Amino acid sequence: MKSYAAVDLGASSGRVMVGRVGPESLDLTEAHRFPNRPVRIPEGLRWDILSLYAGVLDGLRAAGQVDSVGIDSWAVDYGLLDADGALIGNPVHYRDARTEGVAEKVWATVPTAELYAATGLQYAPFNTLYQLAAARSTGQLSSAERLLLIPDLLTYWLTGEAGTEITNASTTQLIDPRTRDWSCDVAARLGIDLELFAPLRRPGDPAGLLRPHVLEETGLTGPVPVTTVASHDTASAVAAVPATTERFAYICTGTWSLAGLELDAPVLSEASRAANFTNELGLDGTVRYLRNIMGLWLLQECVREWGHPDLGELLSAAAEPPPLRSVVDAGDPGFLAPGRMPSRIADACRESGQPVPESPAEITRCILDSLALAHRRAITEAQSLADHPVDVVHIVGGGARNALLCQLTADACGLTVVAGPAEAAALGNVLVQARAHGLVGDRTAMRRLLGHTQPLRRYEPRGDPAAWRAAEDRLTRP
């Protein structure tokens, strides 16, 4: 058996997990967990990247001797380096307001249909392309010599070697999902210098060795290689879906819900663009054809507003109110910003003429019903747009522990739901490292290993499908 450190950074916390892998064994333990708290300064919302890096070093120290390290994180955000390789300011948070109104300016140069045909990426106001357009006139961008996405920035600090991992790069809206390379035409038309980006890397590529001062800081004995993994955490999570056939859909649940299909080629039709599906790259050149849904962010923000009540008790209470009494559009960008989430959900119900949820249990049930409904809509539309029918839905990530959400998703989709693993991103990270070192085989072998080593739970659909259709009609009618 060999040991691999998976640095897995989410929007609200980071952790360093240790995966121990053998020919027929896969064990994952948590070495260290640390908060990821954005900081609001006069200039806007920023990531505390130095605190995150300190958490990574603490985690590697707690992990002990490992055979390799891999890093995955959220997408789209980046750090800028000067000519000496020094960081220029804290990375801007994707929920920062600087991209408001920027998309329309971009579309005046590259219309939305052309942009989608070239990059296959959904519209999201925080895509890296819009962030770069917003930063165009700033001193930081004009003085930058290098742009590194968040996991690539941390890898650079660990190894001194710069690269741009392809699954995360595919979320910048500057990658052509057909060629799996930069879209030079889009970049040129928008005045974006692709020389800012380091050379592209693929999952499994070597990313350097831990620097001597990192070894000293962590107590590790070198050489310790850093291995490029699918550094977009969703790409790592999809790699860890324990599917047994190709006829599956997945929902990666956490702060976001990413619901979709694993395909061999992108879907670049006008209908796909209008439905706001994205074509992001996955392991082995696959395409993650999915829709972004606001996810458990809605509940996380409410829980914060309510003073962090016991989550288990809250979910038990949420099972009691009548189902589908009130629903909101879980993909509505109006829910993107932090703050006042219970009030904003109540307002949305009021404006749509539905009963207004008042208690925490009622609001929680509204959120979970709404997420299940959004999962249903995304998976139904993805199958149609991609002409790719499915028999089962796999829920991975933190939401796999939420039994009520899993059951509601099975009910809404009318399909069996297999929940787990909850630590999918870390497991995908570990398995790509193990594969790069010859311990596991292809994606099929990886998924077979997951299926017989990780706890999974099945949920069968129940109830009346017509109730879900009626709830969807409430959201889609004029």
C-alpha cells in the first residue's frame, strides 16, 4: 500500500486527507481540516490565500510521510504573480461584485452564441473570462507576469514549478472543449493575453517536488512528488462516481449542486446554450456536461443566519412540513450573494404567490424541495440535449449524507439514487495520484474499487411524480 495526501479546498473549508491505496483496498482519513473564511476589505471580497496555504502546510505535517501530494479546489478564481514570482494582492472572490454588468460588455465583442460555440461554457457572471474583463484596467493585472488558478498557485508555492491544470482551465471560458486547448480567437478578440497562463497540464502529470523549505516546515522527508490531479474539485468528484455503466447521471453536492452527465464530446447546440448547460473537461478527456445549481449554499447561509442550530435536528424537523408547499428557483443568480437568505427565500415565495415559509423547518424544507426540483430539471434536460439516457443518479459530496435531500431527489427524478461517497473530491484526487504511480488502472477500475470499498446507500423513488411536475409548473409559468 502507498499513501497519498489529497489537499481538497472547498468554498467554506479546506482539508488534507490521506488516502491509503492497495490493489483491492482504498482507505481515506482526515489529517487536518481548516476554515476558509473570505475577507471583505474596502476593495471588495477576497480569499485569505495565505491562511489557506498555512492550512495546507499544517495538513501535510499532520499527514505524515506520504508518497505524493495532489491539490484540488473550486474553480474560476486566480492569483497574479509579478516578474519575481511574488503574489500581487489576495485573489478576488468569485462572489465579489466587480463582474456586475461586465458580461454585456464582453458580449458586445463576442456575442453569446459565438462564445458558447467556441468554449461550450455556461453563462456565470464569475467565469474567469468576465473577471479578467473586469480587471483589464487595473494596475495589478497590467503588472502581472503570470496568472495561476487557485490549486496551481498553491502547487507553485509548494514546488516552484508553474502549470495550468486542464480541468480547472476549462472553467475559465477560454478553453475549446473540442481541441482541449486554448481558444486563441476568443482571447484575441477580448484582448486577453494567454501568455499569462502557464503551460497546460493533464491529470497524472508530474508537478514537481516539494521544496526544501516546505519539507522542513512539514517535517517530511524528501523527495516528495506533487502529482497533477483533476484540480477542479468537481472533476475529481466525478472521477470518484462509483458508476457501473455509462448510463448514469451525477450530482456533486456541496456549496453548489453540479448536476449532469459524463460524455465523450461536448454539446454545443443553441438549445444547450439556451438551457445554460456547461461543457467542462474531466478525467481522460471526458466532458462534464452539467448545470450549476445554487446548492446547499442556500441552507448554509440560512444556518449561519439562525446562529448555527443543530443540523440533524433541523433536517428531522424539515421532514415534517407538507412536501412541495413552496419552492424557489435554486438556479436563480439572485441567491448568489451572501446575507439575509431566509428573508430572500421568503420574498421569492411571496412574489410567486406561494405560501411563505416562516419557521427554520419550513424554510429548510422549501430549500430541499427546491434543490430536488432543480436536480430533476437539470437531469431531465441533460438527457434530452445530449441524447444520453440514464438509469441511475449518483449523488456524491457532502449532500450524500443528507438522507432527506437524497430521497427527495429520487422522488423528483423518478430514478434510483445511489448516495456516496461523501468525500468524492478527495477520493478522486487520491485515485488519480495512485493511478499515476501504477497502483490502479483505468476509470472503470477506479470506479470498481470505489464501489466495493466505500459505503453507498440506495434510495428508490416514491410518491406521485405529478406533484413534482405541478411544482415545476409553478416556477416556469409566466
